[in-house]
Amino acid sequence: MPTVPVVRSLRRVVRPRVPRPGVDLSHPARSPLGTSVVSCVAYDREGTRLMAECGVEQALACVRKGADEEGGFVWIGLHEPTEAEFEGITELFGLHPLAVENALEPHQRPKAEWFGAEMMYAVFKTVTYVEHEQLTATSEVVDTGEIVVFTGADFVITVRHGRHGSLGPLREELEAEPERLAQGPAAVLHAIADRVVDDYLLVADEVQTDIDGLESDVFASEAPFGWSGSAGGSGTARIYQLKRELLELKRATLPLARPLELLSDRPNRLIDPEIRKYFRDVADHLARVVEQIASFESLLDSILQAHLAQVSTAQNEGMRKISAWVAIVAVPTMVCGIYGMNFDHMPELHWPVGYPLILVAIAVTCVAMYRAFRRNGWL
């Protein structure tokens, strides 16, 4: 393949993107080819469709019919297929049984593996931010899915798990720029990886907003003791919930670094050397996300420590106030206890002014103690 068009066609891939509306292609209305096959399209060497939506065997036959010409491939998209639904595709494309088994079972770690020189298998974790009005102790912040990509010389097979991460908008974007599809299955693989990592950046930005909100609540002067409420739950529980959700995001992003390194550095027949350079750009974006997550973890730890310190300080202040009032009340309690023992020989017991004098002494002592405690910040 010529290298100059690669640079020209992939240059637009790395531009910043704005958030995209979600499109769920798993709905039966968007899956006319079956319950799991979302789309099946054949492309020629110029990157244009050879036909409209068609069957898998028909699309592959159309591509391989012109095998004497370089280029052309079929892109098959599936959503949560069963083993029976995937069996025909396995036999038709000669997919490795181990890769197929992993593709049908979700919750795989991000990876990139080669099965011979003609096929590779990659797993990407997709993430989406779950909108919520207020972060609570039970809020779901990050939802994860999975995209498995089989790449061959003349085919790309994507298997999606989860209700998000649809590749429909990406397919439409690529079809609007046929020169990118003209680079073959490797360009599609790069576009998927780039889109997945871009979504990581978007989710990280949203999580940053939640963290900023937590930080503001912790350090707000009007925050109540213990920072709790029936709507949001205790402050500690909310911080821990966000830390759990952040851990889910970390599990999706951190293991992807090694697969991207293999895709960008490992020479192979399926990925053109020029395209491998663009996988390095994706790896750079991923490194930025990983650094953000690490900073989020550190910041949440600091917020948690600050919150616990505030709670401890508030508890200490409460105990000091209680202790001060106990000391003040102890004076009249002691005096009244002594005079309540009914002994005949006691100071001023038979004085006419004895009773009011003792009351005045108690009052003066309590006021003096109160002013002393206020002056020292205990009350």
C-alpha cells in the first residue's frame, strides 16, 4: 500500500473531538440482519461500499471475488452474540477457537494477540459516564463495556458487549472519508482504539467534575457536622463510592497500555508501518488518562483525609464543650451536695444571709469559669 495516503487519511483521526450523542445499535430496529449482527458491509480498495447491508457470506464473497486486486475488506459488527450465532462466522473466517471463546465471554482484560501472520485479536474496554443529579453513596458513575476486534487481511469483525460503545457513529464517520477506509482493516482497528481512548478522556473530565464537587462540599464552611444528609448519604460513604467507581475506570484503562505498545511497535503484515505511528498517538492519549486517574486517586485520598480530620476536629470541639459545661455544673452540684448532708455544725448554717450568700458564691464561681472557658476557646 502507498504510504503517503496513509498520512493524509489518518491525520484527521487525532484531532480533538466533542462529546457525541449515544447511539445504541443493539436495538432490533437497527439490526436487520439478525439478533446479533448489527451490520455487515463490504468495502472496495477505494474505501467505498460495494453494496448495501448484506449477509456475511455474500459480503465476503464479494470482497474475495476481486482478490486479484489489492484492497477491499468486509466489516462485520455484532452485539453480544451467542455461541451458536457466532459459529458460522468462526468457520467462515477461520477464527482461532481460543480467541472466539474469549470474545463470547465478556469481562476480558484489554489485550492484543496474534494468531499466525494473517489474524490478530484485540480487546478494548469501553466506558461511559452515568449521569446523576447528585453524587450519593450508591451512585453509579462509570459503566464499562467491551469491544473485541478480529482483524485479518480482508476482514474486520467487531463483537460488542454492553449497552454503550456503539460503533455506528464511527462507521458513518469513516465512510464519510473513504481514503481512511482505503487503508484496510488496520485503519478500522486504529479508529476503534482512538475512539475508545477518546471516550476515556471524556469520562475522566466528567469524573473531575464530581471530584471538584466533593472537594467543595468538604471545605465548605457551612458543611454540617459529619457532612451527612438523607439525600447524599455520609460524606465518607460518598468519597468511598467515587473511589470505587474510579477503580473501575482504572481497570479499563491501565491494562490497555501494553496492547497499544504492541500495536505501535511490533512489526506485522496486518498493520502498515505508517499506521503504527498513529497507534503511538493513541498510546500518548491513554498515558494522559492514566496520569489523570492517578492524580484523581491521590486527590480523593487527600479529600478523605481532610474530611476525616474535620470530623475528628468537630468531635474534639464537641467533647471540649461538654467537658466545660460539666466542670461548670460540678460547682453547684458539689456545694449543694455538701449542704445537703444535714450536719448541725456547718459554716454559716444558721446565718440569716447564709442561703443567699451561698447562691451568690455559686453564681460568681460559675460565671468566672464560663468566661475562662470562653476565653480559651472551649465554649
